[in-house]
Amino acid sequence: MRSVVTAVNERRWDFASDNTSGISPKAWAAMAEANEGFLPSYGDDKYTEAAADAFREVFEIDCEVFFVFNGTAANSLALASLCQSYHSVICHETAHVETDECGAPEFFSNGTKLLLAGGPNGKLSLDTVDHLIMKRRDIHYPRPHVLSLSAPTELGTLYRPEEIRELTALAHSHGLKVHMDGTRFANAIAALGVNPAQLTWQVGVDVLCFGGTKTGLGLSEAVVFFNRTLAEEFDYRCKQAGQLASKMRFMAAPWVKMLPDGSWLEGSSHANHCAALLVDLIKDAPDVERLFPVEANAVFLRLPQRVHDHLKRRGWSYYIFIGGGARFMCSWATSEDAVRDLAKDICEGAAQT
Amino acid sequence: MRSVVTAVNERRWDFASDNTSGISPKAWAAMAEANEGFLPSYGDDKYTEAAADAFREVFEIDCEVFFVFNGTAANSLALASLCQSYHSVICHETAHVETDECGAPEFFSNGTKLLLAGGPNGKLSLDTVDHLIMKRRDIHYPRPHVLSLSAPTELGTLYRPEEIRELTALAHSHGLKVHMDGTRFANAIAALGVNPAQLTWQVGVDVLCFGGTKTGLGLSEAVVFFNRTLAEEFDYRCKQAGQLASKMRFMAAPWVKMLPDGSWLEGSSHANHCAALLVDLIKDAPDVERLFPVEANAVFLRLPQRVHDHLKRRGWSYYIFIGGGARFMCSWATSEDAVRDLAKDICEGAAQT
Amino acid sequence: MRSVVTAVNERRWDFASDNTSGISPKAWAAMAEANEGFLPSYGDDKYTEAAADAFREVFEIDCEVFFVFNGTAANSLALASLCQSYHSVICHETAHVETDECGAPEFFSNGTKLLLAGGPNGKLSLDTVDHLIMKRRDIHYPRPHVLSLSAPTELGTLYRPEEIRELTALAHSHGLKVHMDGTRFANAIAALGVNPAQLTWQVGVDVLCFGGTKTGLGLSEAVVFFNRTLAEEFDYRCKQAGQLASKMRFMAAPWVKMLPDGSWLEGSSHANHCAALLVDLIKDAPDVERLFPVEANAVFLRLPQRVHDHLKRRGWSYYIFIGGGARFMCSWATSEDAVRDLAKDICEGAAQT
Amino acid sequence: MRSVVTAVNERRWDFASDNTSGISPKAWAAMAEANEGFLPSYGDDKYTEAAADAFREVFEIDCEVFFVFNGTAANSLALASLCQSYHSVICHETAHVETDECGAPEFFSNGTKLLLAGGPNGKLSLDTVDHLIMKRRDIHYPRPHVLSLSAPTELGTLYRPEEIRELTALAHSHGLKVHMDGTRFANAIAALGVNPAQLTWQVGVDVLCFGGTKTGLGLSEAVVFFNRTLAEEFDYRCKQAGQLASKMRFMAAPWVKMLPDGSWLEGSSHANHCAALLVDLIKDAPDVERLFPVEANAVFLRLPQRVHDHLKRRGWSYYIFIGGGARFMCSWATSEDAVRDLAKDICEGAAQT
């Protein structure tokens, strides 16, 4: 959905994305601790084992866990493991797998088609999913085999557990598996105040891609199979696809530290808080319109041109989307001061006439 | 776009598709003549050479020609030869490559994405093509690399040469190549009364998939590269993709007979005529509406339920599309009697109240 | 294994391959009969149904049958249906899937590796297969998932049923599936005098690619799944891979005629006879050496240069393999006169000094 | 070539591989420095730009540089960019792309075949390369399009610049491109005492995969295109293949620090020294045989069973290869004390009778 990124002479990248921040202190400390001596490579080390166990504890289920390098790979490998090339994946038309992975799902699966469903606020509606499942049942069209949800969505909105359950029930009743893109899963959990299990396997999610990068790690995305049968030979799939790290310890260690003590949620809670704060601070700015409910760490605004111009002068960088929406993302590293600076500039720009 | 095929207890397949007919007498005779003695296999025979020459003559250019088994393979291989996996192909949302090839373009190209443009009557409009070319220019989205046109379109309509020229000029100005799906190319030429060159390379088409099957051959689709550079190693591509026939002579011989003497157009002219006749015969039927201009051999009608019911009783089979449109296809083998039978049944059904 | 094909100024293609012949009278008659009126396309016609039934009868099992265009596609699709991309296929180093399909198995499966086993006379030996299964059991190497046999082999030799049983037992004991490349399956059955069942599912073959082209059809290869579970969605796989014929009737009808009455074996018996005759006629030629047991329709000879020269002067075309072996193939269309002509020229050439 | 990895109850991983070590102090410090504030993601940051410049300086050429996550991806993407699916890559039968990447080159290229050449000490011999280039020139076999060399080889040996020049000249004369797998490129340069340019583009290498991981980085492999034309759209290829890091700064920063001041060679020099020391210390051990010249950081030994037993008791882990060879790898982190400990245990084991 992204159309234009503002010119790169900008000076402030705080809100351009939640991956413009670095590695959080806690994740860094965990990596430093893991940087000791010699350890087996390719995930046969104690950190990787402990990290997998930590996921099992946090999700309250004996899941199977794999660590890969980025979200594109996590989503694409998970989808490929659920599909054959002649299958299709139903997702929202604004889903990241459709709009921002450069055809990676099609590449990893050797041709699986994405079928795009609609629905307000970036969320799939039951009827459009049902329509896509039913509209073609002949061999001349790829057969729907997976439903892909995002938590939060690309528009920063959230499904409630009961909404997910309705969608997964529909999917499962037609034999589809359910994938969840959780690149900002921690933001979803922090915002909803539910347990990870309540947002995933307890409401029918089969595979979750749980993002570490946007949660403050350097790079590490966990692919979590709640159904172990679906994970069969996923290790081979990762290896062949160039997603098996030799020094896996550095991708695993931060999870070991941050999952058990709940600190994985701190940065995301803070990010969510910053987003809410930004919305609050600009709520009276004339001609500035919030485009979608702000439920996690993304704020989409419709801005008049004078505000765009002012923000540009002030050096802010952010994505502009088709139709003119501006996206501001908060992360674990966002400071309240920065939020106030940005809000002030938005209000200033809006006040100009 | 196809949604439902009517139940298969039907008795009359005349209009279900233009591939429910057999092999035309002329094509059959050519195959029979080629069925003599021993000949080199894999296309090193005299018929294949003569067929390629016949294409060069008919198209008035030193093109490169390859024969493959069906239209899905022809389109997919041609597109794959113009693309890398991280590219995209712009086509109409009703194009056969999108709606009826089960993800073959994505499969053969290892992931190339189809970008769907709109436009009335199954024809691409310049502005939607332009929009798709321009909307994303970043590496997070597959880069448009091919424009795919159909002649005729899936809705049985036709681009005029000047319309094609406008589209290809737009495409070429952005570095895109132009592919034409000509599974019914003969119908297009017969209807427009132009030379093959005038509808293809003279108006900017780079590669044409020229269908033989629907023109009366058993199976044989020609992939015609007007730009020989683009054809480099296409023979390897065909071989690896399981599209190199050992007994190629049978796929080549009919072209040798039918291209030079113009008889390749006879069956298609007849088919176009039958479609026009059908439209004329049902033009006064109440509540029966022609959905698109009938410019080649396809007739799309909106029929009231009572007509559907009546046609079902009478044993007619045809495709029903999303929204309720009914498609009737004419071929080289369609008889005027059958057209009159069908028209009579449509009118009878419509007259019932 | 093929290295050089002799120059294409040759005049006699009788023995170059068993696909330099045309369509046999019986197959032609069946196609002619099927060329009547309108029939459902894509295999929903009565001929395709009857052909599948004929296979079930001949193989004495409720198998699942699909028709594709050529042997490369048949083998590659069958293998792809048994594999994931990170798996491997064990085959003989001279197997057609390795030496003459231009990487098609790797292409259709999106990367499956072929592991090459040895064994005398083109036949897999148990120990080399066992070695390949066992040598690597780690995720850094593709996991063996299929054993591929050929009947007859590329060198014209034959496995006996009990040899096949030993190989399939080994394969199955390690979880591998068994594929049989039967591009000349009729030659194997004709030579061994066993029932089709005895050479396939009764000795552990899971999927057979049964060649029609080299048996006298124009083009039609049957993929026969003895285990129906393995055939799941194979129709989708064929469609997406450009291997679903619209006018399927022409690929099915010859089987309907030739399987039930046993005539499918006549041409192959004749071909085998011609090969044996050739061997007999040249057995006293000096310096001419038979390279492998002649058990079906292929004769491999080591010829001194003077014989190559003489055959070239006489216009014979044939394949020359690495190491200098010459291959002469007999087909349903080979005449005994031609065999005698060729034998005479070989003997003449050999007699020159 | 790897066959068995010793049981994982071992305690000492020092020599199991050169990726069992962690991140070197210099690389760590660079990452720490880069972990400041907000920066553009996906490689648009100052560190990535500076790193690319550093490569240009060290290689004395205006090369194009991309950073990916691991060596499997680097090699596979580089090869895929030089090939079509119907091409083949010539490499040594012991090359990592063949033996330890689980079919990744075939996967990323959608089916490109690896053709295995021989040659003593893991090095390609001219005649076997020439043989593979020439043996098949027909469309039934994948056309050789790339020669892949390794520096050092998987057996720890080294090509001299003039040897590389001979191989690349042969390759180029037949239209092949040349890829170098330099996962331990620093070890090669440190051992040979030549400039990077002298081992690469000055002797005909087109693309180098320069490994960071085994040089002491956490993960970062540089794909260096000396011919910029070949790099066209490689950024799209990386993105689609899940190899574009959002927080690229951490993969780039260590190179910025370590390339310009020459410190990238320190760890590798030390590793090479440790390997030489090990060889020296065990040279008198009875029945212990060095298998290949020790030219970089790998030591391959043939050990009698009593030595294997003793090493196992002492808790050493290492790879055992087909035929019984044992591989000991040294890295930047290997201590001389550990080398002496290992050597002592080898000698003790050998002395037992």
C-alpha cells in the first residue's frame, strides 16, 4: 500500500518505522552474555534450546519454534510450509505479505497466489473471506489453502480474540490452515492485555510469525508452530532457503532473557503509549484527521499539504501512502520528547494558513 | 472470473468453449501427411522448419518461433522469458493468465506477481496501466516488467491497432516488454481485417502466443518472438519445462498447410460469424441482455433464471460467470443449425412467464 | 550420458531414436474415431474416463491416472508430487531424468537434487542406493525421499521383478517412495513376459510414468499412481504446470483402443525383435562389440572408426555416447529390411581394413 | 562430503568449525557504536554506505556490494543472478554449494544444476572443467553458465592467483561467468599475502561472496560484484529472497571498522597460524596422517580409531568425513593453549597401543 517514501534528506527517523531504532539494552545485554566462548553452531546450542522452551512456557503449549532472519522470510517460509505451488493464500489487500515483501511468498512457495480480501481498517471481513474461499472450486484456479491474518494489521488495528476465532473457524471448516503475521505481535499483546495463547492457538491460529526485530532485537523472528505436525522438516526448509544461522546463539539469547520475565512487552507497551500520546496531542489540530483506530503503535493521519510541507522543513521522515495518508510508527526507543516535538510540528503546520 | 460451470449432465457441448470441438479437416489432413516415415525428433524436422518459415511470411518479419503444447504453457513461458521472479506483469483483471491458469505464470517464473488493471469490456485502460506502473517504485514491491494484452480479450472484445499502440508506447516508455495472449489470435485477425503484423509488432508487441488449438489444431501453440534477442535460449526453457515435443512434426504440419493459403482464418471467420448470428437471433428476447460488445467468437449474455432453467432442460452446457453472465463460444466447428437451435431455446425460455 | 549427435545431414533416421517414427495405424484410427463432434474439454470426456478405466483393468488395481504431454513432464511432475524442494531423488547416473531432461526434475520441484548411484548395465545396485540413503542424515544436505527406477533403463537393460522388489524394499524401509520411469514400459513388459502389475505395484512401485509416445502414440504419457493418496491434487499440479490438455480426447482415445485388446504390446514386441535381429546380424562383425545386454529395443555398440565413417557415408543417423558407444533404437515402425540394411552397412564397414 | 558429526555430548567446540566462536571484540565494538539513535532502515543508512565504500577501497575497484545474512544465501543469490534455471554451474565435487547447502543453489535459481568436477586437494583441475563445459552442448542438458571456485577450498587448500586466472580464462572463453565462494576469503588473503584484487577481479572473478561470519562478525556476508552490470536489480533479488535486513547497520558497521585499517586480516592470520601450529605439534604422532596441504585454517587428519576414542573421551568435537578424515578448524578465537591441548590429546591417543 506504501506509495512514496519522503525524500531522504530528512534528519529525524524516529517515526519512519519501528525498525529505525537499534537494539534495546536488554536484548543487547543478552547478546553480550551469549558472546562467550565456543558453542555448537546452527542452533544446537543452549541458548536456542532455552529460547524454544521460553516460547513454550509463554504460549502454554508444546509448540515447535524456529528462528529466522527477518519477517519476510518468516512469513514466506511459514506460508510455503502450509501450501503447494498450486494453492492460494487469502489475506487482506493491505497485508504486508502482499504489499511489502516483493513477491517473497510467491517465490518461496514457487508460485502460490495471494487472494486479496477487503474489510474495514485493514481487518478481514468474514464475508469477503468466505467469498474468496467459495468463488472458484475448479482446477483452473489456485485452491485456497491458507488464511493469513496480521496482529496488529498493517494499519495498526487489532483483531479481538473472538474475531480471530470466527475467521479461523470459517477457514478451518473449509480445510484452510491459519497463519498469523505477528511482526509486531508484542504490540498486539501489550495492547489487548490478553495472554499470547488467547490470541493464537486458543482461537485457531496454526502458525505464528513472532517478530523480534521490531520488539527491540537486532534480528530474529520466531516461527512458532502450535501444531507440531505442520512443522515437519521445517528445519530443512529453513536451511535450503538460506535462513539457518550458524551463530544462532545471538538470535536466541535475547528471547531467553526477555520472554520469561515479561520484559518483551515493556518496549511494545511503551510504543503503544507513545502512539496514543501522539494522537492525543494532535487531536485539536485543524484539518488533521486520524485515518484508522489507533490500537497499537501506528498512527495514520490525513494531513493537509501545509502540514506535509512544515514537517518536511522540520526534517521529519515518514511514509506517505496511496491517498495521502501519513504513517508515524512508535517503537521501544521512541522518546516522549520526540512525540511532543512531532506533535508540536504537526500542530504548528496545521495552524498555518 | 469463471465461477461456476453448469452441471455435467448436459448433452450439448457446442458452445461450452471453443475447445470442445475436435481437429479441423485441414489440420487433420496435414497431420496425416506428416505421418510418413522417420523424421528427426524435437523439432529438427522439415515440417517444423517450414512452419517457422510460414510464420515469418505471414507476419512479414524474421521472427523466432517455438511450438508448445497448450496456451497456459505458451503464456507462462513467454512471460517467464521476459521476467525475473521479482518482477511483475500488468494484465487485465479478467485476463486468462490471471483467472484460468491456476497460477502457472507465477510457477514458471518462480514467483512473478500479476498486477491487475481494470478497464471496460475486458480491455486495459491507459490510466489504470499507468497507475500500476507508477504506484510503487521501491524494492519492497515487484517491479513491473511486462504488459500483457489479449487479442481478443477474455470477454470477446478487441483492441484496435491504435489502442494497442498507445498501450505498448506507455509500456515501452517505462521499460516494460509487451506480451500478447493470442489464444484466439485468428479470431481477432479475422474480425479486424488487418494483417497479423498490424496487430502485433508494428504496434509494439514483443511476443505473441498464437493459439492453434482453438483455431482447429489438436494441440499446438506458437510462441512468436518478434524481437529475436528476447528469444535467446527459449529452446532450453521449453525443454526444461516439459514443453518440447519429440514428435514435433504433428504440431508443426498443420501450420505449414494453413498459414500460407490463408485457410487459418476460415474457421475463425466462421466462428465470428456464428457469434454475430447468435446475437442477432436473440436480440428481441425479453430480459436477455448482451453484456459486452460481440467482436469475435464469444457471446456473453445476462439471462433471467427462467432462461437458465430452460437451457438446462434442453441440455445446453455453458459457463456461468460471477454476477450471472453466461458465455457462449463459437468455433470453427459450430454449425449454423446449432446456433439457431440455441437461439430458439434462449428465446423460448425468455418468452416463458 | 549422450555426448554427441551425429551431423544432421544424415538421410536415414530409422534408428536414431524410437521417437523418430510417427503415429501407429491403431493409435491413428483411435484418434480419428475420437474426432467426432463436441466433447467436454480438459479430460471430462468419455475417452479420458474410459482410458483411465483401461489402465485400471490392465494393472489390476484401482489406480489413479493422468495424461500429460511428454515424458519429461510426466517424470518431473511425478517426482515433484513425491518431494519437497529440500528432498533428493536417488537415480542411476545414466537415468533419463539426470541426463536428458535439462534439469526439469529440479525445475518442477523447485530445487530437488538428484543423487546419482552407480551399478552395471544402467541398473542401480543395492549397495550404491543404500550408500546414498545413509551417507548424509543432516539438514545440510537434501534428504533422500524418492528412488527412481527405469524400465527399461537408458541402456536398454531390464530389471527383473525380484530385483525391483529388493530395491523398493530398501527404499521403503527408509521412508522413500518409488518412481518408475516407464517411457518404454511396453518394451519392458513385452520383453519380460510378465503382467504390468508384476513389474510395478506388486513389487513396490508407487508411481509409474507409462510412455505412449514411444509406443506409437502421437503424444500422451500416463502418470499412474498405484497409491491414490499420493495422487491428491495432482490434477492441480498438472494444470499449473501447463500439462492439462483441453482436447484431452486425442491423448486418451488411443489407450482406450490399445490397452484392452493387448495391441499396446505389439509394436513394442516388434521393436524388441528388431533389436535382437540387429544384434544377431552383426555378431560376427570384426571389432564390433555389444556394450550392454540387449534386452529391449536398444542396441549399444562399440564401433571402430571405420564403421562410423562407413555409416556416415551411408547416411545413417544415431547417437554417439561418451566413450564412443553408438546407440541404435528400434520402434514399432522399424522394418526388418531397415535392420538388414543397417546390419549390412555395419558389417561392410567393419570388413574394411 | 561431510558424513558424520560426532555425538553432541562433547564439551569442547573450539575446533568443530570456525563458526562455533562468537563475535570478535572489534566487530562487537563496531556494532555497539552503530547502536545509537534512529537510522534509515534497509541499508539506506550511513554505515551501509561507508561499508560499501570500504569494500571499493580494499578491492581497488568501483564494485557493487550487498550484505546478506549467511553464506548459503550469498552463494545461492549470486549464482542465481548469473544463471537461468536451465543453466548449470560447474564446481568442485567437494564445494560447499554442493555438499552443505541443502540444495539452496537449486532452490534460489529454480532448478539450476550443479555439475561436479574433480581435481586433487579440493581444487578444480582445468581438464575436468573443460570436460564438463564441452561434454554436452545440446538442449537436453543444462548449459554450463557459471564456474564456481572457493577460496580457500572446503579442504583448506588455496588456489594461487595464476591458477585462478587459468580457470577463469577457460570459463570466460566459453561464455561462463565466475563466482568465488569466499566464506573464508580473509583466510585466503592472509595466507597468500596478496591483495584482494589480485585474487579476484584481476584474475577474472566476476562475483565474490566474502564471508564475515567466519571472520568474526555475528552475521554478515558481502556479495561483491566487480562487474556492475551483473549486479543489476540484485537488491530486488535479495529483498524477495528474504535477505534484506531492516537494521542493516549492524551488518555493515563491523566492515566499516575492520576493512580500512587491515584488522579484518588479523583474526584470519591468527587462525591460519593456529592450524599450522597444530600440524607442527602432531607431525610425529604415529599413524596420524595429514590429508591435504594445510594452507589456511583447516586441518584434515586421518586418525586411527584409538585417537578418535581418546579425543572422544577428552570431549573434543569435530567433523568426521567420508573415508574417516577428521576436520579441525581454527578461528579468530582459537587459543594457542587450546591448540596445544588438542595436539597433546591427539599425540597421547596415537601413542596408545
